Amino acid sequence: MTPTSENIRRRIEGIVQRGARPGARPSDEVLFREYARRVALLEAMDGVDLVGLFLDPSELEGFDEAAWAAEAPPLAALLERLESGWARRSLLASAQWALLVRSRHPVAARDPALFEPLVRLVERGGTFRSRDGYVEVGGLSVPLNAWQRFGAEPPLAGLDDAALDALDGAVGH
């Protein structure tokens, strides 16, 4: 399914209404690892030059600034209501990526759901932060200069609530 700006806006509204939850869950770490895996695999493809784990889709050649200017204002107003700067940045990048997917950008076409694990992490109330050259998610601390290693991991079986809740329940949360 190609994400629409309306769909993205509704998801962000839900995130703003729910807010972050206290404490980390095992699924937070798994979702973050899945995002890093996807970015690592995309970056390893021929002709793809990304700038790190937290790429800025608007920096990709061919990004439609005019189309983004039409979509950005209502999303920006919603995103400003989020406490976490990383959540804001991730959701903004997800919306920009969706615009690239809808415009059939060749890089975005390689993984249309690139940001879905981060969106799911935030939708489920999870948070992450950076500190001293690391991204911290739950019990996971990822060096910002070594995240590509996640490209070798197997893909996450499911991003739906049932699969993630089962993962959380399996370890006593």
C-alpha cells in the first residue's frame, strides 16, 4: 500500500494523542534493529548513497520540494506537539519518504516501507535518543558508526501489534 499524506497525518495524530509510555519494551529494540537493517540493506545497493542511519529523504536528488511544500504545514503543526525530537525527525522523514514512494523515486521504490519500523516504535509509545555517539533504545545501545552491522540480521517476521505484543509478553513485559 502506498502511503497517502492523509494516512500519515492520521497516524501522527494518533501518536500525538497517545504520547510516549514509560519504560522500554523488547519490541522497541527489535523495531529499531529492523529499521537499521533496512537502511543498511538499502545503502548497500548499487546506486544508493544514503547519509547515515537517520537519512533525510529531502536530500535525495529528485525530491519534489513543491509537492512537499503543500504537504508539510499540517504535518509540521502536529509534529511540534511531540516531546521527542527523534520522534519528530523520524515521522517527518517517514512522510518525506512516502512522498518519494508516491512519486516513484527509484531509491524509495527499493524499500517503500523503509521507515515503518520507526513509525511502529513511536506509535506503540516507544522512544529512543542519542547520546555520546550512540543511539539508545531500551537496552540496546547502537554506535552511530557501526549500525550497518544490522544489515546481516534476518528480517523481522511481523510489525503488527499481535506479533510485537507476543514478543513483549515472551520476555515478561
